[in-house]
Amino acid sequence: MWSIGQYRSGVEQALDVRRTSLFLPVPGLDARLDGLTILHLSDLHLDSLAGIRAAIASAANGLKPDLCLLTGDYAAHYRRNPVAVVQGLQEILAGVQARHGIYLSLGNYDSARLAADIRAEPGWRLLVNESVTLDHNGANVSLLGLDDPFEQAHEPMVAALAVKTDGFRIVLSHTPDLAAAAAAAGHDLYLCGHTHGGQICLPNGRPLIVNTSRPDLARGLWREGGMWGYTTSGAGVSGIPCRHNCPPEVAMLTLLAGYPTAK
């Protein structure tokens, strides 16, 4: 049984949303993409804990990435009122100035009604097994947003991964479960969440539970073949409204060029 003190500590840790900065050396990266910045948000679970919306908004406020990418679970529950969820997203994203825009994929807590409301929001682009190609300083960046791999059939997602697109190829996926398929298809960066990094971890950071078929990719920065991947610990909470030894985060990733490809 948890003590009241442990519970209060867990709530405090859950509301301490941090900014994480990561630098990714990419062998063979087009020099025009050197320094491209990506703000990655996931697992907001809005209104799952009093104060969480304001805490995430404060952490994201003032950031000016080239891209703002979100990988699902915006709602606290599948039946959550989509209007309230969109309002929460609006509050959080209002302080973000993304040069090339805001792109989203879906999580297992995001309903069809919520997806429709996100699609209707000006300035946001929801990608469901579809891609878009952007121009950054004359170089192409391709974004592929997958449907939720946790609950939906993988076959349409694997088919979407196999479609060839130009430039630096980024996958937005709710979970790390399709990382191997993405790497095999030649994608360059795979962004995901869902695991919350464990949310409740031992003092050494070891998670007690990770809800994925790829527990080796359950948290942080990783490599799968020639592809970079990042599994964010997420910004919100689910189930128990606490965190222990697993800080919530908004992550800023920066691409670095100038590294030769392996011979």
C-alpha cells in the first residue's frame, strides 16, 4: 500500500514536466537539414490530473521548433469529450511557434470523434497511415503518421511504411511496436510514446511495467538498424495519477549533419 506521502510525491513528480534536449548525429544527412529541430509531444492524457494541462503548456511555451510532432493519447479516456480535449491541445500548442506546422498521429485513447475534431482544427494536420512531404531550406522532409499500432491491425500500417517518399523520412507512431518494419522500409527517424517510460519506476529508473511488444525500446533514444528512434516518457499520466522516478517531458530533438555513412 502506498502512503499518503508517496502519493503526494507522485503527484508532484507528475506535474514537474521537463524539457528534454537531444542531438541526433545522422550519417549522410543532407547538410541543408543540419540543425533542424523537432518538438515531440505524446501521451498528454489531458485532464487526467488537476493541473497537468497548465504544466504541459508551461513546459512547451515559447518553443520555436521547425516541426511540432505529436504521437497520440491526447484524451484521458476514449470516451472523453473531444471538444474539451481539443481545447486542451489549443492551450498547450498556442505557445509553440513551429516553422513548418503541427502534425499529429493517433493513440489508443483517441476516438474517431476526436480525430474528426482534430482534422477540423486549422493549422494542424492529422496523419493516419498517410504522409506529407515538406521543404526545409530546399531539402525534403517526409512525415508519415501511422494509425494506433496498439489496438489497430498492423497490415495497413506496414503497407504505409513501405511507400517510398523523398528526403529525410520521419515516422509518427503511438508505440515502438513497428520500429523493425519502419527500419526495414528505410525510414530515418521513428518517434513514439505510449509506454510513459514506465510512469512508476524503481529508484534506478527501471520501469515496473512497459506496455509494448518491444520492451527494449520502451524509453529514450535508441537505434534500430540504421534508423534513430525516440520513445518519449510522455507528458501526462494514465491510471494512477502519479509518477515516480520517471519525469514527464516535452522533447526537443535536433538533427546534426556532417557524419559520414558507413562503408
